Amino acid sequence: MVTTAEKGILEYKKAIFLKEVGKAAGALGVNIPKVKFWGKYDYHFDKGERAHIHIKENLICIAEPELNNMSKEEIIDTATHEISHLRYLDHGPEFRETQKDLEIVSWEPPSGTTGAFPRGYVPSKEEKIKNIRPIKYKCNFCEKRIKTKRCKYCGGYFCEEHIQPKEPFIGHPINKIDNKDNKNTHICSFAYSKYLKEQERKKREEENKKCDEALDSLSGKSKFRIYKIDMKKENKEYEKEDSDDDYNYGYGLRDYKEDKSVNRKQKEKKTIDESENYEDETEESKEKEDKEFIYALKVFGIILGLIALSFLVKWIFF
């Protein structure tokens, strides 16, 4: 039993064979022969024969069972072979060269490939395609004549039912997931996808900021602000204020330097005092440790003396 799929494949191969016969005949400069497809071998074909040509009748006969098992390359080879017989009856070298030329003519690049233009190629002026404006008086999705609103992402006009945008799907239809929430929506442009990505990025930044603040609070880091001061501007202001030698109400650069030197001296003095206090404390702690050590030795000597005295009393009286 022949299925519908097998019938469709056979019809497709028939179309390819007819197309190749027409291309080869046009390249050879002869009339395009008729083609007859035989459903059975019967007596018309010799054993192992795929196809043959009747030159007087200008007719090509081909068996459908053979065509069904042939690849595209084999179909092209059979078509060019039979057309070459219109020029040469035998299978000599001239016949083979003619068939090769026809095969080159029938060659087509595979689908998905691109070509390159030669140097100096100037493309012809093409007509400008007019921008199709969206219709306002009806929904661009359901095409109902109703009051519409403009989508701020794609610029189309939709009814209240389909005004909600939906991100366009890219990929194989098998991987597409149709949710119930996406029924009353319209497929928007990639501007909506860009907007969603930007919102996701902002949300991620806020979450990261909150996490950083939580970690800072747990680790005990104090918040502080950094103020940028333009010292050139400040110095100019200090020099202007310090120009009056008699009396200066402002806080000039000279006073700033003097305060800085005073602060440095105070810090140095503070460090010296701290070092002296630390040395005094270390000396006091050493003296205290020496006293404790001497006291422990005295106690240990008294205990040893008592033990020796007890042994002496036992030896004398007992």
C-alpha cells in the first residue's frame, strides 16, 4: 500500500526530472522532449534499464519504480544522458563531453549559500519600498473595527483585548511554550525584548546592591562619603584672602600650613608620650613579676624546710 508521503516524494522527483530535462534541452539548443512516466516495467524496458528516449517521437520514457529509488544527482545524470542522445546516438567520447557540459549547466548551489559580486559591480537602482503605516481604525491583530490604542513599543494599534505586548519567539516551533496568560496579547517587536532585558538588568543591579549592603552590615563596615576637593581652586582663594598682611579675617593658605605643621608636631608629641607610657608600664610589669617570683621561691623554701624538719624529728625519736 502506497502512503500519501511516498506519493508526495514521487511527485517531487517527477518535477525535478521535468525541470532538468527542460534545462538540458535549452542548453543544447533542441526542442524539449515529452516525458512519459511508466508505473510498471512491463515489456517496455530492458532488464536493468532506467529510462530511454525515442528520437523520432521526441519522447523520454522513465520507470516510476526506478525514479522512486533515485537520488537528485542520479535524476540529473539520467536527464542529461537522455538529452545528450538527441545529439549523439552512441556513447562515445563526444557524447560523454556533451553530457558533462549539460551537468555543469544544470548545477545549482545548495540552499543556504551566498555568493559574492565581482569587482566594479554596480547594482541596479531598485524602487524604494514604501513604509506600510499601521491602520488606526481597526486592531492590527484581530482586525476588528473598534477603538484602538497605540503600542509604545512596536507602534501598532490594538484593541483593549490585545494591547498587552508579548515578546517575539525565536527558535524552533517545538520549543515554543504557549501559556494561558499569553492568549490575549499581540506579538510585539524586538524593542519590547530590549525593554524587558533592560528591566531585568536594573532589577539584578538592585538585588546586588541590597546584598552588598546586607554583607556590609553583617561585617560591621561603616559607611563613609568621599568628597572631591579642587586644591587649585582652594589655593587661589587662600592666596586672595592671605594678601592682606595687617589683619586677615579669612583662613588663608599660610594659616592652613601652620595648622598642618602644628597638627604634625602634636601627633609626634602624642606618639612620644605614648611610647614613654608604654615603657613605664613595661618596667612596672617586670618589677611586679620579679616580686611575685621571689615570693614564690620563699614559699617553696619554707615548704622544703618543713619537710626536712619532719624527717629529722622521725629519725631522732623513732
